[in-house]
Amino acid sequence: MPNLFAAGLAAMLMALLPGSVAMAQNSPLVLEREGRVISLEPYAPNILRVTMSTDKAAATSAPGYGFVAQPSAEGWTHEREADGSDVYRSSRLVVRVAPAGLPKDKLPQPMPLDALNLQLREHYFGGGGGHGPHNDALLVTTAEGKELLHMRTWSMAPERPDVAADTGEKEYRVSSTFDSPADEHYYGLGQQQKGWMDLRDHQIRCWHEYSAIGGEDVCVPFMVSSRGYGLVWDNPSKTTVDLGFNGRNVWSSEVGDRVSYFVIAGKTSDEIYEGYRLLTGVTHLLPRAVYGYIQSKAIYPTQQQVLDVAKEYRAKNLPLDVMVVDFLNMTAQGEMDLDPARWPDPAAMNRELHAMGIGTLLSVWPHYSPGTQFYDMLQSKGWLIHTPDGKPDPGNFKDAIGPNIDTTNPEAAKWFWEKIRDRYVKPYGFDYIWLDETEPDIDPAKDVFSIGSGTRFYNVYPLFHTASVYEGFRRDFGDSRRVMILARAAYLGAQRNGTVFWSSDILSTWDMLKRSIPTGLNFTATGLPYWDTDIAGFFSPAIPADYHAAHKPLIDGSDVRGTIGNYEDYPELFVRWFEWGAFQPVMRAHGERNHNEVWAYGKQAEPILAKYLRLRYQLLPYTYSAAYRSYQTGAPYMRALFMDFPNDPKAANIPDEYMYGPAFLVAPVTEQGATHRKVYLPAGCDWYNYWTHERLHGGQTIVADAPIDTLPLFVRAGSIVPLGAEVLSAGQPQAIASIEVYPGADGRFTVFQDDGKTYSYEKGAGSVTTLIWNEAAHRLKHEGAGWSGLDQSVVVEGK
């Protein structure tokens, strides 16, 4: 309340300043200049949309796909200064737009050239046509004067002939240039699998590309800066982002009729994510079962195999929540059925699995093969993604796969969901849906969507495709059934569709393990908290006949040659990746192997894998509560170190460590044969080795012991970690067995508990208990829901 009062008072005082004009609540500030229009549109005191175009209608129209928020100019004021600058301010931001028509000596200029040089260059290379760059410099600072973002120029140039779509619309290549101070760091922008953490000094190809080097690129054009702001680029075409080169950041999109972006200011990274949540939607809680363990391989081809694997988990008393029915389950692509020769009674299979506390995740692809029962109807209605002449585009696939359904068409999207509902969910009882190939995988650059050309809307298909199933579930099942969708690509706002994203079909190598960690950290830094990997990779590399590991494998796989062939260190890789997987937002094993279960990698590997599988379930109360906070704030719980340690410069670019929720520092081992690794413990707090309870000071690099059964894991002093009783399914009730407190600082942790299955939490259902550790008194107390005396079951580490 004091903060709200102060903000309101500041807004009133600013409204009284000489020359200032308070804005109507939902009116943007529109500046019309010679041949161009600039629109400044607030969404909150710390969120501003900037739009610029040579066309007024484009500059003042609504944002593109992915956004759900409504503008609000409440508390914002405008004034024009004596030099002609327009100043727009709130209690949180000051935005200064340079005057129009500045004299040449006030504009940025290169070093001088003589007149003849300039004349010759103008003749051969001179521009014109009013395409820019336009010198409408725009400076964004905090109310206290801290510089956040400085845009220098923007431009709209004719699109390249090789990009232009035959739509009859006049389109442009749009770009904007910003300052890039030497100490600024950048994170997010979806999925780039090159091994980068800090994106500075890299070019980001922001578009979906399955065959990108390292693994699939996924474009989500939202970036977080270490200077305390986020930038959301409002353009779904192929976008290139050059960060830090020559002291500049350049954002450039292939197709558009305006430059449009949002600036979100935040005193913490989590406040930036709250702004992203406001703009693009919430991250719903997943079914609690999904926070357990998901077992898959490519593929379990029969009903009996699925049942046999599930029964073996139960026979071994190992926890498991989801079995996956992967691709090639159908008689033909697009029939939307299950091959009865291999799946004689799917309903009975699911009943048997449900009786064991295990759900199913069913893969449904978006392709329709010619000659299958729905193809002609879909083609006649124009519901298949097609070329401008109306011909469905199968890409380079065989006819057995066929073109993609166009779920940007609302009627096609509704039909797609209803077929999933009526052919899989209702009759057979499948629980969750895997929407593979959501890029779409057939390049749409020369195709046409229902919403427009594939060049202009290149990146949006994942948003529409996941929404088709999520919105269908919510329409037909209301609040009674939480949605979980596994998807291979994403876009702005796709987090609101009950979606888990994964790193696509990556190679099963040590190099890919190392690159995958910063890949996931930047993806979750994009504001989409749910990301995972195929544990130990999807594709097997080609293993030479004379292959030998670089170091003696730490796991002897000689008893599982039928699984690993001559990839002798693969059991070690699987164990290290599995240890990391226990601390991913969702834990899921998948890949092209004969066998892929925790007992499939040998007698030495199995007890280690079982240890981390049980640890995952022991930590469920902690993980689920961290996920609830993501629902509340939009902030991820797989957290790159810059989020929690912004004042520690050493934490700005560490690619292989992260926080899992507020307590755990995770440092996976990514080198074959390694039994130690260096770990940087961020400054500002003390840390505990989770396994030995040794207390260590932050701000130092240590060498952590890491025998094959040990994932280097540290807990921040002041942390409170609720631990659950042993269960075999995350979907069953789980008591809080104990609370671990790590002394050394005051601490708080909010525990959330509910039915784990419905959306009742959206209406306030469930219990919220805040645990509070008082370091001076060395005492734990709670606020909120009753705690049944568990304050006395505290385990205090480090004594």
C-alpha cells in the first residue's frame, strides 16, 4: 500500500508540472512527423509500446499475435520541452523522443569526407524514397534517471525480391538500432543451441529452423537485459538480432509495415517477467503428475510394450507418472486413429495404466496424407497450408506424410481439436497431447496461412496450433481437467496454452549435453518456464567401429550391449543427463534406443538413476510450489544466475550452472570421465553442499567432488525446502515428510498444495502456507494455511 500511495502521489505531482498534460487512460501519445508517425502506448507505469511507421494506420493499430493485455495510460503525462523534445513519463519511466527536423550538426555523422567524394558516392550508392534511417532517437530511463534503452534510428525499406510474397500487399523490411553499452548482457530470444549464455556478441536468427546447427532454433522475440528492462519485438516474420557489434543492437525483420516493440522496466528480473505475463498471458499450472517423471522412447510401437514397461516400474517400486505413445501409432498419417493390430484396446490399456497411477501422453501430428479419409475435405475447405495458387504444400516429404493443417484458421483449429477429443480423448482416455512438428516443419516462407502470407507470419504457427488443443480442452472440460501439451516450437504467448516445450531432436553426445544447459536457461529466460530435453538426446551419432571413449567410462555398460552397441560411454552420458534431468522443469526420457528405461543401462547405472528418480519425487512439494510462483509471476523456476545475482558480475555469463527455484544451485557434469568440476558460488550469501552439508562462502570458485553418482548441488543459506513422503505417483496425495532449513540468513518459502488436477486454483482453491525462518531466533514459523505441527520436524543443516 505505501508503494501504491507513493506511485499515485508521484503521478499527481507530475500532472501538475508546467507544460505537462495528463493522458486519457487508454490513449496513446501519437507524434506525427514529416512522412512518418510515432506512437507511444503505455500498458502499465513500467510498460510502454513503441510503434513507428510511414503509415499512420499501421503505427496506431493494435499489437500483433500473442498479446492479450489492454493499454492503460493512467498516470502518464506528456510535455514538450523548449528544444522540441517530447517527454512522456510515468512514476516508473521517462521516455524522451528527439525533436523532429534536427539540424545536421545535431545528428550523428561519420567522419568528414570532401564534397567530391560525397557527390560520387551519392550518384552510385545514394538512397532516397524516405525509407530511413529515421533519426527519431528515443531514450528510455527510469524515473530516477538510470538509462535503460536508447534507440538511435529506425527504418522501413522495400522488402527483398527473394522474400516478397505474392499477396498484393505493400510490405517492408523493418529495423531499429539501439545503443549497446559495453557492460550490457542479454538473455532469452527463445532457443539457440550453440552453447551461448550471454547473447552479447552473437547474431540471433530468430525464426524456427529444425535443421539449425546444434539443434532446432525456436524464435520467441523477447529479450531481457542486465540493465533492467525487457524488450518484446512485435513482428512474427523472420527476424535477425545482432547484439553488441560495434556498440549497437540491430533488430531487423524481413516483412512488416511498422517497427513495433514493448519495453518492460523491472527493478528485478522477476518484475520484468510479471510485465511479460501481463502482456502475453499466464503460465498455467500443469497437472501435478507432469512434475513427476515421463517415460518415453522412439517408439514403444505396441500397447503391450507400454504396459510391460509401466508394470516393470511398479514391480521395481520406482516412481512414474506418464507413459508416452509416440509417433507412428496410426494406420496412416492423417487417419487420426491407432493401428488396431498394435493397439487392440487402447481404452483398456489406459484403464490399466490409470489403476497404477500412470497417465498417457499421445503424439498427434499435424499432417494429412493424400488419400486418407479427411484429406479431400480439408483441401476443399482450404484448411491445409498451401501455396498462393491454393495447392497444399507437402514440402519435401513423401506423400505418406502430406501437408500440415492450417490451425491459424479458427474453423480448422476447432475441427482439429474435436477430432482429437472424439477419436482419442473421450473413447480411449488419453490424458495429455503431444503436438509434434509445431514450427510447422514444412517451411512456410512461400506458403499462405489463413491469417496471411507465410513470410509475414513465419513464426506464429506454434501459438495457434497449441491454442487449438488448449482452448478446446477448456471449452469442453471447463475447469475440471488441466491441460498438458508437449510442443516442439513456441512463440510469444504460447506459455498460456498449458504447454511444455522441448529442445527437439538433438544428438546423443557429450557436446550436446554441454550446449543444452544454456539453451534451456535462455529459453526459460524468454518467459516460458516449461522446457525440457530428451534425456540423453534423441538421435544416436554414427559410432565408428573402432570407437573408444576419451576416458575410461565411469559406468560399465558391457551388460547392455543390446542397448548401447559400441557407444561404450553412453551409460555414463545417460546417467549424467538423467541427474540433470531431475532438476529440469519437467523430467522426461526419450530417444531412439532399443530400450530407454532406468534399468536399461546396466547394473551399475540403475541404482544411480533410481536415486535421482526418487529425489525428484521427494522434492515435489518444493517443485510444485516453485511452479505455483511461476503461475503467479510469470518468472521461471529454472533460473539463469543473472536473475538472482544481478550485482555479481561473475554470474552474468556462466552457461552450466543455474538456480532451481530459490534454494538449489545446480551444476551438472558435462565432461566424459570427470569426477570433479569447478563451481562458482555466487557472492552475497553462503552456500551448503547438499550432499556433505559443508558450509561455504559465496563469491568463490571451488572444485566440487562429482563421482558418477553425485550431481554437484548446493543450497543457498536461508533456504527452506519442504520434502515429500515417498510416493510412486505425483498424482497421488503426498504428505510433507519434513522441512529442511539451511541457516545463515533469514528465509521465506511459500508452499502451495491443491488437488493437482483442476483449474480451481485460478479461483483461489488450494492452501498457501508461508514458511519463515528467523535467523536471529533460529526458529521456523508459518503463516497462512494450517501446518499440522510440522514446524517441529525441521531438519537444520550445517550444524
